[in-house]
Amino acid sequence: MKIALLTYFHALSYGATLQTYATIKALESLGHEVWLVNLVIPEPLTMLRRVLLLPKAYKHWKFRKEYFKHITRHYTSSEELRQNPPEADLYMIGSDQTWNADISMDMAPSFFLDFVKDNSKKVTYAASFGKDTIDGTQWISKERTVELLRQFNKIAIRESSGKEMLAQYGIDSIQVLDPVLLFPHYDELVGDTAQREEIVLFKINKTEDFYEKAREVGKLSSLTVRSLGSLRQEKGVKCRYPEGIEGWMRGIASAKYILTDSFHGLVISLLYHRQFVILPGMAGRVTRLRSLLQLVGLEDRVMSTNDKAEDIYAMLKKPIVYEHVDEVLNRERKTSWGYLKSL
């Protein structure tokens, strides 16, 4: 079956790129041919930042070139996509915050498959709203959002909160794992994961209090503190920028301890049995993290930069019972794979 997959595959985001890779890997393993719908959300960057990000952009481009084999023609707008949509047997909205209009903005209607003909099959896999309510925005109204959601043949949602939101409008859905969690490891990308005596930081919302707290924990533990995926240079924090996807994964998979606010930073930590603490940067973006942590019984790993460094270090040292985590993930994998096989 030919599947047209619309997701954030082109973003300069480690998590977005990896979830695209995992989704394609899963669908191809089931015998499908996957085409990425080449609708790219422009990133509003200054010329200086574009130049600084060139090394990172090159490594993401290189990864996409190697692993994303089928990509449609480039669409510059939702209207252009509506006028000439790609042909496929099935249309799928992929994972990550693909239903967050604050990210997709004027292209938001496309991420609810408004360009697909009514008689074509429309599904999702692990779509996420990235928030706790279905809101109207300047790009798409609440009414139009609900109307388009009702037109999906099947909806697989990533967070329990999303499932509850859909139920409020009488829309059935199934909760599934993020696609990266469909596989227990990524040996083909990560390679050697021998533990390094380091505290690894992977921070999306960068704040001075986070780095200050990380330095304090570093002093308490007498470990090297290293930052991944960031241009930001901090005193007392080593930096390998720019890591490719493989280097980013390897950095987390081989760390002794991890401090992060990233959903996919958490996902890699779970897959590779790392000791971690979540230090959220924005209260409104904790939903997806808490949902996964609740699933595996690790809600206590969410802390705050207001907590004492001694308490954060104590949590990092508190052993995670990964036998239980693996048991839960294996159970959920069966449900998630069952959904994909039913398409």
C-alpha cells in the first residue's frame, strides 16, 4: 500500500527527525511504501542564526537524504496542496505535535488532511495536540478542527489527554506509543553505548536557572556536565555541537545521568535504561511528558529548577526499575503494532 505521510520531517529538531525515521521504519516493515508529503513549515530565523545553524542543518539534511527515500514534490502552501494533492492509497498524519496549530500556523488545515478527497482513507499515528484543549486559532477555527477530525477513518493519539479531548466531541481514538518507542533499540544508528561518566543535558527551552542547577548537580556528583544539540556555550558545561541524529542519540544512550525537558530525550532515556530527571521549561508543555511518565510509573522524575540540587541529585541516583518499564512498553507495543497492522 502506498501511504502519504504528513509530519514534521524537515524541522531542525532531533525528535521530529527521529520520529519520522521510526514511523517510516515501522510502516515499511509491514510492507508499505511510504511517501513524505513535502509541506515544510518555514522557520523564522535571522540571517545570523541561519549561518550558525548551518552545520546542524547539514547533518539533518544528510540523515534525511540517507533514510527518507520517497518525498513528494515540494508544496509551498496549504492551498497548493489542496489544488494538487499527492496520490496515495492511504493518507496519514504522523506523530509529534502535528495537531498544534501554534506550530503549523497557516498550514494547520493541511495537518487535519483537509486536502484529501472525501472517499480516501485518512488515519493518524500517535498524533498530538501538544496542549490540553482544542482551541480555535487565527489559522483554523475550533469548529473546523472538529469537523475535520470527524472525517478520519481511524485516529491513534499519543497522549491520554488527547484521547480524552477527542471523546468530549464523540470522536473515537486509540492511545498508542510514540513511533520511536515501537522499537526497543536503534543499533543501526546508535552503535556503542558504553556508559560515560557524564551528566548530559538536552534542553529545548534554555534558561539560566537550568544551567546553574545542572552545574550544582555536577559539583555534587563530581561528574562532567555536557550539553547536547545546543549552540549555547555555558561556563562549566562541555559542548559537542553540532551532533547529528546518531551522535545525539548516542550521547543520551551512553550518559550516566540525564537532565532534560525534551519528550524524545525522555524516550531515548527509557529505551536505553538511563537515570534521568525531567526539568520542564514551560508549564504548558509538560502534558506529553507526564502522559508517558504516568504510563511507565515514573511521575516522580518530574522536578523543578526550584528544587535543591541535592534533591535532584538524589533523584538521579534513585534506581529506576526498568524491568517494570520494559514490561509496560512491551504491552503497549503490541497494541500499537496491532493498530498499524489493521490499517
